[in-house]
Amino acid sequence: MIIQELREKTIPEHREVTGTAVTEATMQRLQPPFAMEAAPIPNPLPIPIPLPPIVGPRILIYKQDPTVAELGVRAIFIPSTVLNGPSDTRITTELPGTTPVARNINGDFIFTPNSPQFDCAHTYAVVRETLTMYQRHNDGAPIPFAWNTGGNLDRITVFPHASVGANAFYSRTAKALKFLFFTPTGSTDEVFTCRSLDIVAHETGHAILDGLKPGWLSAGNPPQTGGLHESFGDLTAIFLALSEPDQAEALVALTKANLHAKNFLSALAEQFGQALGLPFGLRNADNDLKLSEVGNEVHSISQVFTGGIYDVLADIYAFERATQGGVKSPTVILMDVAAKLCKLLFQAIKQAPATAATYTDVVNQMLQISAAQGDPNIYRTFIRNRFAFREVVTSPTPFTEMLSGEMDLMNADYTGDGKAAKDVTQVKVADAASASLRAVQDRSSCCGTMQMPEFQVIAPDKLASKGDLSNDDILATELAALKKAFK
Ligand SMILES: [Zn+2]
């Protein structure tokens, strides 16, 4: 019933997305709530109403991607200055023949879904929302891109239709996010990666993490460091979705507040995944993979960390629902829990080592920050248990009750050992000989970012020094050899 209502309010089916009927219906719902010619006020108000100046546009976007009919297209409000392009202080958009895309008379970017203008506005909006989400978790301070050092203010350029291919990537040398498009085998419909909120958020996650931890993208790091990068991209898509009330509410309704039910949140990049024949999207966050099951392939390794964080999210949500369910709605609790966990992960990553960071490093930072900010003990029990189950860390407290579904969700001090609370904030690596810590990174199944020569060739220490990267940096070793040969 709820889904039916959702469908009626949004797009009925994938194939009708491009139809004009849908577009008109959508446009009707998006009439501006105020007229440009204001109606005369009948009686002047004696007391002025304190109003902040209206800054920022409405932008029409896909809330997941064209195949997720439950969410469809919606208008969002960006509460900051956006100029034609769209562009702002940090982001600009490039599509030859289309950009700069102009705001309408109300200052909004409202276009027919799947038009070039729509794709520019949609892609910009998702990049902007992602950056803003992490800026909030950074206590409001701006997050530099990797090249924003020494007063450099260069923006990142978003290319919604960069070229043909089944991929998308972030490049530090190009200071760009590039989204490709392709026609799947056996189909005539093109798939545009820029129309997927998950893919745009994932690639933006790479760019943001490269600004925070510029040494992490190098293939010279252990596989787990690469896994952290891929996982951060996927978790960015999940946390961005959960930062939006309509997505959080639709998820709660679809799953009856059970985060382990099959849903659009854990199935990342639905349309892209379907086009490649993957029924559950590009990756499935709700997985049970352990480190011993994934070798040294970075994308597989990333799913272990993503799955661990997703389980912690589901655990904390179950606990907070049990404790706060009488005073808050499931949607509000979910948004609170997701924002808190996202911030905890973000802060833990900031405090992790500059190069060669491991899952254990990040888990320990999460445990320590969580304890320092006074979270209930049970939060740390969830974190320890879930990453112990996945063979990332050792388990100082038993997790047999987790495996048998007997965790005491009503007990904030729960540690699993049935005695006085034993809060452990420093755990050890479970298997120091794991291939995920020692082998050479295999990036064969990763997104385009991990395939970029700049991140394959340049050493972690050089990348960690931040700043501009040029093609000569990529070719430095070979150029030095040539210099010697041509002496
Ligand atoms: Zn990636």
C-alpha cells in the first residue's frame, strides 16, 4: 500500500521516465511556492517578521537512480549560493554545448529529467550535497581537496557526460569527477552513470577522502588501505541517502525498519549494476564477507569494511529503536543514528595514519572517539563484535550472543560477557598475515578512480604531500631513467 502510494506520487516505472506525461506531472508538483509578483498584503503587519535572506536554488534530482521508482525525482533545496553552471566556490560543471546551465527566473535549476541540463544540475547537486554532509561532520569547517594547499582555491570540475564507457572516476591531476555513459549489451537504452546518486556520491567520496588522506589512494599501500577508499565511497552513498528525510522514511517503510531486509539502500548503484547483470546493484553493503574470503582484490576487501559498518548501523539502530522508540519516529531515529555513525567514521579516518592505514587502525580510532564522546558501551560492543566476526580484529569480549541473535539490546552497558561492563577501546589485528595487509593491491574490480595511472604509479609518500599533480609526476621514474640515458 505504501509502495503503491509512493509510486503514484513519483515515477510509475523505469521506462516511463523519459515520457512527457511524467515530466509534466513532475513539473506540476514543482511549481514554485511563491509567485514572482507578490500579491498585495491586505493588512500591513505591525511587527516585522525576522526572515533570513533566501539564498540557494531548488534543483530537480533523481533520489536514487532512474530504476528506483519508489523514490523517483524530487526537488531539493541547496542552502548556499549557486551560480549558473551550476557552479559555486568549490564545484563547477562542464558539458560542452550545454554549460553554463542557467538558473530560471526563481533562481532554480528545474529541467526535464534526462535532458543535458538536468544531468548537469543533478550531478552538481549530488556532489554539493555530499561535500556539505561531510563539512557538517567536520564541525562546519571546509574540507580541502588534495590540491587546496598554500592558498590554492581551485574548484573540482564535474563532467556529467565525460565520454563513453561503463565507469566513473575521480582524478587529482585533472581536478575532476568524470562520469561516463554506455549502452549495455543487448539493450538500446544508454545508461548514464551521472544519474545514479550512489555513483556520484561514491566518486565524490574518493575526492573528499583524497583531500583528507592524500596518501591513501596510492597502490603502494596495503590492500586494506585501498579497501578503505572503495568502502568510503560506498558508505558515502549510504550515509548521503540517510541524511535525506524522504529517503530515510521510504527505507523505513519498505523494510518495516529492518535494515537487513532487501532494500535500495544496501543495493548500491541499482541501474548500473543491473546493466552489468548484477541483480543487487554494483555492490551489496548488507553482506557477511570475512577477510579470509576475499584475498587481495581491493573491491572485494572493501565489502568487508562496508558490511561491518552497515551491520554496526543496523545494530545501533535496533538499540536506539528499543530505547527511544516511545518518543521518536523510526525515521528520525534512523537519521540520527546514521549521522552519528557517519561522523564517527569520518573523525576516525581523519585520525588514522597518513599512509598504509588498516581497518584495525580505523576501528580503534572509532572505539576511542566513541568512548571519549560518551556513547553507551553497547556501541563499542557492536563495533568490536562486527569487526571480530569479519576477522578484522580480535574479540576481547565474547560475541557468541551476537552470533546466536541474543544480544541484550535494552542494556546500554552490554558487552556480551554477562558481568560488569568491560569497555575495550584498543583491539588487535586478528590475522597479521592476511593477504589484505601484505599482498600487492589487485584493483581489477574497482571503480575508475583506482585504475588512474596517478594512483597506480605514484608512491604513497609523494601522494601524501598533497598539492597539484602533473603528468610528469606520473612519469617521474621513467623520465629520470631517460635523463640518465640521454646524458
Ligand atoms: Zn571507487
